[in-house]
Amino acid sequence: MQTGQRYDVSVTMQNTGETIWSRVQQYTLMAQSPQNNVTWGFNRVSLPVDTIAPGQATTFGFQVIAPSSPGTYVFQWGMQREGYGSFGPGSAPVTVTVVAPPPLVNAAEVIGMTAPARMETGKLYDVAVTMRNS
């Protein structure tokens, strides 16, 4: 990833427990490694549907923002319920290398120019120069 850029990601979680996960009861996906971090711009993702019954799986699709400093970061998420904490195993940790974007290069080309072939001192003339940012 490049620093500060947005990326689409997805995490699929399966409810292997005995309770229903619901938006109303504030079940969310929470950033891990370290727990509750905001490395990717935020630390919680709402359920993509109203409820997830035991045995069901759901995919959380969302955008993250790569950290502003180059380096190696762990991308990992797990389930939690507000007021009760995290539960169950999290997603497999993924090591993400964040790099600075390549430096900007300034370059230009003259595409065309029009000017009178002869000019007198002290007079104003119309000229045109067309440049390309290359």
C-alpha cells in the first residue's frame, strides 16, 4: 500500500457461537494487533446485515486508509460487542508493507509557439506558447 491512500478490503467472519450477532446489540468488527487500534483510519466496522445467526458467516467490505508513515503493519480484525469486549479468534494476521509514493517529477515540453517574426522595441505584441506537462 502507499501512504495515505484508500484501499478496499474485506473480512469474512463466521458465527460459531450460540448467540445471534445483531446491530441493535452493537456487535461490530474491531481492529486487532493491537486491540482497538486506529492504524487503518478507524477501529470499528458495523455489521453489514441486521443479524448473523449461529452457523452463518458474513463478509464485511470496507475501505481503509493506509498509515501516513511508511513501515510494516499488521492487518487483523475480530468480533466484539460494545460493553462486553472482544470474543472468539480474530482473522488471520496479514503483514502489510506501506511505502511512500514515488516522488513527483517535474517535466515539460514545448508543443507550439506563435510570435511575430519581427518586433519593434517598446511595442506590445500577442504571443502564444503551448506547453505540455510531461
